[in-house]
Amino acid sequence: MPGVDAGTTVGDPPDVMTKRPLTVLLANPRGFCAGVERAIEIVERTLEKFGRPVYVRHEIVHNRYVVESLEAKGAIFVEELNEVPEGVPVIFSAHGVPKHIPAEASARNLFFLDATCPLVSKVHREAERHARFGRRIILIGHAGHPEVIGTMGQIPDGMIALVESVEDAETIQPADPDRLAFITQTTLSLDDTAEMIAVLRRRFPNIHGPKKEDICYATTNRQESVKAIAPECEVLLVVGAPNSSNSQRLVEVARKIGCKAMLVQRAQDIDWSCIDGISRLGITAGASAPEVLVEEVIAACQERYEVTIKDVTVRKEHVQFKLPRVLGDMAASA
Ligand code: SF4
């Protein structure tokens, strides 16, 4: 077998003498965004300030490693508020929650902290503003995603409809096309969303909405950095979770460019058979994936190949969000 010594079992990393060269293009920005940093810091500081346990409704961010790290520190993750006992703090995840959730928490006198990303909260305020003007709202997003559930839950039932595809945008029949607005999920594909918005603007020229969309800076920058490296790579590894919308979008963006892209949660998920014959590998990470997991993937590559790393930075990020006042008026860093 070429490149493998006699006595090496299939699946073992080749020894140092037989390592093939591999150039790794490292997309930048990648990984944690300011909203994710803030949400994790809210859980950590709440644990420090109020002690164990602290309850968190839904995965604070969509990453198993992050959730397990916080569980080890004393966080308990639940899906519903009725699983939270009296007398302990509860935190709402970065994705946002429907309005009835904080209302229920208040009714039960629970002490709650809202880790909703400020950029998601901004979309919530947009939805409320349109509703105040009596506009029906079209939300561009993915059914069942917690952010979509949270955003739809900001205004009364029946005032908001979901559009998931260009086909949906072509066929939706609003009651009053002249009193209409659109908003979007923050973690969508820029290109797909632009197509859907173009259809809505063509069909409903009086529709209100943001200038472009509500896709956040972190989603935008991570997709741009994938677009910068994907044409140069034979394979792209996206470190992220299957339920992470922005990670899935990074895979799609690369595939549209013609690059073979794979989502991996940890190094152990890598299908080495796809990498063994290539010379240029791209690596990026979704906004909820910590850098330690990127380092783990790079280390696994270095075990097998003679790796040369090239950092490809398309933009520097300096976004910071403040923590809730009760935890100290300090900025969480991106
Ligand atoms: S991906 Fe964007 S909207 Fe989501 S938490 Fe990060 S900054 Fe906020």
C-alpha cells in the first residue's frame, strides 16, 4: 500500500517518514461570534454569582462540547420551563424565546436571565414594530429552528408566516399585499435569502423590510471567508453541530462553489478516506464551535500529514455585546 509501512494497520496515522504534505487553508473569521461568547459568559457568571445549579432552557448554543463543558460546571439543560424547579436561576438560550416564556417565568416568580443574542432581539423588535403598524409579516427562515420559534412568538398568532424557499416566496398569498413586511432569521445563506427577497419585492412592491436582510455580521463574515477559500480547496471541513444553522449554511456555501464540504463535530468524525488523496484542505467553524475543536482537527491532520497552515483572513471582527446588568456591566468579547 503506497505510503504505509509494513506493520502499519489500516486506519493508523502513517509514521513520520511517510507523511504526505497537506496545505490547510484556515478560514478567518471562523468559530465563536460575539453573541455566542456572551451567552456562554452569562451561564458561567451566573454559576459564579449564584452557585450550582443553574438551569438553561435549550442548548445555550448549538454545540455539544460547549453544553457538556457547562454541565461539568453545574449547568442543567432542559427543554421546557416546567422542568425548572423554584428558587434557582434559569437562562434562556442565545436563539431567543417566544414572549410567553419570560411571561411564564415571571408568573412563577423564577429568576431568569435572557441570553438571547442582541442581533436576534433586534429582529424581535422589528417584528413588533411591523405588527404595531398592522402589517402582516413574512419571516424567511427554517421551520422548527429555535430562533424562528422565538421570533414567531413575538407577535400574535396569525400575523406572521414562514417562507423557507424561493418556491414559498413565489406562492405565498398574503391577505393584504400592501400591508406587508419581511424579516429574516439571522443565520441564513446570504445568496439564498437574497433570491427569496428579490421574489418578494417583485411580487409585493410595497413590502417593508430591512435594506438587505437581518443576517448577522458573523454569519455574513463566515460565509465570505468560506467563499474565499473554497475555490482553492479540494475538501472543506466545517467544525460545527448538525443542528447549527450557520454551520450547515457554511457547508452549503462551499458545495455551491463545487468544493466537497463536510460537517464534523470532532476530529473523530473526519472521514480520512476523503482527505488521503488531496493536497489542499480548508477548515472553518460555525459560530457556535469553539476554537479548541478547530485545534483538535488541525492536530489530527498533523498526526497524519506534513501540514502547512495558511491563514486566510477576509475581515477582522471587533463586535462586543454587554452582559445583563445583574452580572456586571462588562462587555463579553468576540
Ligand atoms: S450567529 Fe449572529 S445572531 Fe447568532 S448568536 Fe452569533 S452574532 Fe448573534
